[in-house]
Amino acid sequence: GAFGKWGLGETILKGAPNPLTHGFDHYTGWLSQRLAHTYYPPTIIRDGKEEPLEDGTFVHDLIMQDAFDFIKASTDEGKPFFCYIPTAVPHAAMHAPEALHQKWRKAYPQFDDTIGKYTISKGEYVREVQNPIAGFAAMMENLDNQVGDLLKLLVELGVDENTIVLFSSDNGTHHEGGHDPKFWDSNGPLRGGKRDLYEGGIRTPLIVRWPGQINPGTTSSHISAFWDVLPTLAELTGQAIPKQCDGISLVPTLIGDQETQQTHQAIYFEFIERGAKPYSIRSLRTGDWKAVQRSETNKGKKFFPIELYNLKSDLGEENNLANQNPEVVQRMKRLMDESHKPLK
């Protein structure tokens, strides 16, 4: 089951890559990723059918409840389950349940004159938020409560010792809908944010709970990326890894077997901003070295020189070492050029 933001277009459009045509038995969420910028949409999608919502319905709670119901139903039937919850919290509009929003407005009344706005496009429904600072705190507390409810549910159903839970984020902090990452110190020492390829845009945590296999409180500095999740799940479930997958299974790291853990030669990213060709910014990480190259106008036609950082000594990417290490820059450029796959 999938519950939340699909991210690949409309979820009921015939011929489109919707969840029900791509391996999921159940899906609850938004009509499209564009509408996932609001938590008060006019409709909700359940298993390919669009259902109207009453004005003022906070859709996130309905989505989470459907995810819980899916887990209950699977467990009642004695079936193993895969529950994918691509929550859109926090994202764009700082919407939250009213009671929690009012609680945090009392904590931060100095921001009551601030109105958070977010526009999708003409005719698409997004309500403004009074005091988006309070809105962010409220939506995060609500999600935190629901993650707690999820873990409690696994205990109540008697499957918590036989269930692996993974929690992560898709990118760094954003500035949309009135959110203020500086106030919350969202990125700590990291530079940049969403749509950046500096560490503040792409470095995210992966938290995994696997009773009996992962010792609580342990950490790993193994360098990985989201394309490693698929082969990890494939190994855990005894499935073949698709040939087109560039990922490496993280199972050895999860169980503390670093000796057999394969590693990436490099991790490469590129970002295409509003149709830029070939890309508006690209980056590459290999070992402690990190290279970043930005387009001058975000159109991908002319680029600034490659920037080079040593993340071991400069996590905030403040000291560009490119001039002092020309041979490293050339190697990083070669790896980036080799990693680029032109769009068809």
C-alpha cells in the first residue's frame, strides 16, 4: 500500500504511471503532486477513485488513518505487508490541525502578523496561514505523534519485533509557505536547501528500526542515496534487483557487517530547473571530496567553475579548495561527465 504523495503525475489518469498500475494494491493520497502543496484539497484519491472532501478537511490525517487501516487489515489476514508512506509533511503550505496550530500560536504570538502564502496555479486550492512559524511547529508535532501511533500500532498487533521501519526525508529544508528555516535552525551547519546540491539540499538522515538485527542507538557514516533503498528492500524480501538499478544494498550496514558492505565509487546528482539543459546544477561526492558546479543563469548554457570542498573538515562547504587541488577537480569533472545520462 502507498499513502501520501505519489509524485509522478495524476494518480487516476489512464495511461499514467499511477500507484495501482505500478505494483501497489492500495493507494490513498492526493490527485497529483501539485495538489500535495495543500493539506486542504477539494478531493482525496482512494484506490483509483476520487472522493470529494468537505471544506476544511485536513487530508493528511485521513491518509495516515488509511495507512494504519491497511497495516491492521494485512496483519489480521496474516499477510506480510509493505506500507509506503510518502508524507508531504512538511511541504509548502504550513497547514496543521487547528487545535495544534492554536497551541503553537500561543507559544509564538510575535509571528501572528505574518501570513504564509503559497500559490500552485489558478483554480487550485491553497488557504493562507496566519503565523506559519506556529503552523510548522504544529504540523511537525502532528507527524511526530502519528509516527508514535504507528510504532504503538505495531506493538498492539504483535508484529513490532518482525517489522522493519525506515524513516527518511527527500531533501533539505525549504522556504515555501512562510517557513523560516533560519528561525528553526533547520539545516544546522549545512549550506543551502531544497533545490540546492550543497549538503543542505541533499544530506538527509535515514533512521531504521529492526529489532534483533540493529542495535538501538548505533550510527553509520556509510555514504548512500535513495537509489540504494530498492536493492536493500529487494535483498530483504528475496527479490531480484532490476538491471537498470544503480543502487547498492545497505543490508550489511544495517546488520553491522561493514566488511561485506559494497560502496559507491561516487554519488552523483544533477538538478534540472525549469527545463534547463543539460542541468542547472550538478554535484559529485567521492570519499570526503565534494564537487559542485552551478549554471550561471539556471538554464544550463554557461557554468561557473567547479567548486571543491572537503566535507571531513568543512561540512558547511565554506572553503572552496578548487584552486589548491586542480588534479582533484579534473578527476571530479571526469566522474561527473561519465555519470551524466542525457535525457531521451
